[in-house]
Amino acid sequence: MGSAASLCRNHVIDAVRSLCQDLNYKPSGEQKVDTGHSADGVGQLCKGEKEVEEEWEFVIAGPSGDISQTEVEATQNSDLLADIEQRQQAILSRLNELKETLNQLAGRHGMSVQSSSTCLAPPIVRCTPTSVAESTVHIETVLGKGIVDIVMHADPNQPPLSLFVLYEIMKSKYQVLATSYVHSSVISVDKKLTTAFQNASASRRSQNQLALSFIWKKVDKDPELVVSPGQHIPIQGEANIARYLNRVMDPDFDNRDIVTATQVDEWLDIAQLQLIHGNSKERAAAVRSLNSRLGRNDWLVGSSLSLADIVTWSAVHQAQQADSAPANVKKWLKACAKDPNFKLAESLLP
């Protein structure tokens, strides 16, 4: 793990150094950038080689120092193994963050950043005692067979509540490793948010089928899900993230009943576009549509709770329409709250 992490660190530092040189930036000076941007903006990334190395070493080694070869060889120490795997997960998430920052800055100045595939997708290191036999059941999804890594970014001031409901559903179906991180762009995060999505100490990575990382940070508009952190394939918006997670759990959802799938998509669009991002008139119109539908049916699509109910429930609360909702909508909100999978999300409501 040490050699792979060092290789990744060197690639990131080289990319930072090269980008800073191209932009004619000197961390210690007041020199302006040739492109017309002030050096201060570039300085957010180009903090100097020493600071980048120190930050990277902290991610790899943690506050307690480097991982020695002796420690790695002591594989029978389960506490050490769990610590190593948590650090590995932190490295993957931090790699994704550094790559995103580099690409954003390079794109702003019309440049490209060449990154090593070795750095962006470091090998998964599993330290398993030879005396302990383990078998891992992998998920068969549209991604193929293996442990599915998913990273989500969200603003703590507007938590995507539906994702916590889906998290509970996923836990009932699969072995899920969940970890939470707080990005430096956020001053503080309610402890309820970080503890709600955290069970990394319960098991080792190799014992799980899904590895979910939740990063609380300032986002431009919507939460973002990154499939395969090494490749950085983004999915934006709470409704779209919910669609993806639903397909991970049920790959045949769209083909099993096309009409039902289309109706679910319709309500997800209303939740995202009218309730979460709509103006007061659009939100009022969406609530009226909800009330009309729920006057004739207990649920939005079909005869039982569906993805449409989960995402729309979240959107109603985020749009602050729950307290003033008409009778049918309030009845439906109470019915959703009685479902055990909503308990965690309900606890996060203000």
C-alpha cells in the first residue's frame, strides 16, 4: 500500500507543480497570472510543493504517523487491518477531490492535466490473515461483478433526504460499507448527518458488496454521485442519483413494466424541477398535483410505496411545503413516515 500511495502522491504533486508553472504562479510572490486571473485564485490549489506533500502524507499516514512494514505484516491484528482499510478509503476519496480541483482549474485556463491511471485508480489492497478464511458475496449489477464503489457529494445545508431512505433499503438487501467525510469547504456539519451515514468500523471492506462514501461539501446546485472514483463519472441531482441507486438494486426495473417506470420518472422530474428548484408558483402547482393524485390513491405510482414516493417526500420537505400541505398530502407524508426505512431520514428533519 505504501508504494502505491507514494506513486499516487508523486503524480498529484507533479500535476500541481506543472499546472502552477504553466500558469506562472509563485506561491510566495504577488505576481499576476498571464491569463488575466489573479494569483490568489490559482493559489487555492498551488499551495507550494511542501504543503501539498504534507497534506498528502497526512491522508496516507493519519495523525499517528506512517504505516510501517512491520504493522502491515501483523495481519492478525484486526484493529490494525480495519484502520488500514479506512485509510485506503480516505485516500480514494481524497484522490477524487484532488483530481476534481485540478480539472476545474485547468479547464478555467484552457489547459489539460495529464494524470496517471495508476494514480487515479490505485489497486485495492486487502490485508487478510492467511489463517482466516473469508468469502465475499459480490453484487451482480449493471456495473458487473465486484464491490461497487460510490462517492456522493452533498451540501449539509440541504441534505438529500431520499438518499438516506435508499441507504436503509440497500442495507436490508446487501452488505454496505458507509463512510462520511467533511470537505474543507464546509466549516461545520451537524453531527446527525455524519453519524447517520457511518458504519465503517462495523466490518472490513472485503466483507461488503457496496462501498458508499458521503462527502459533505459546498456544491454549486445539486448533490453529485461519482461512479467509480478513478474514472470520475458524475451523476447530478437528487432524482438522478435515486434513479441510479434504484437501478443498482433492481437492474430490471425499467424493462419489467415500462408504464410504471415512466410514471415514476414523471414524479421524479416534478420533485426535482418543480419542488426542489421551482419558484413559488411552480411549487404550489406541484403540491396541487400531489394532492389531486393522493385524493384517489394512497401512493403516487401503483398500490404500494415506490421510488416516486421516496424522492417526492424528500422534495416536499426540502421545499418547506410539508407544514402547509393540503390534507391528502399530509396523510401521505404520515404514511411514508410509518415505513421503517424512513426512520433515519425523519431523524434528520429540522
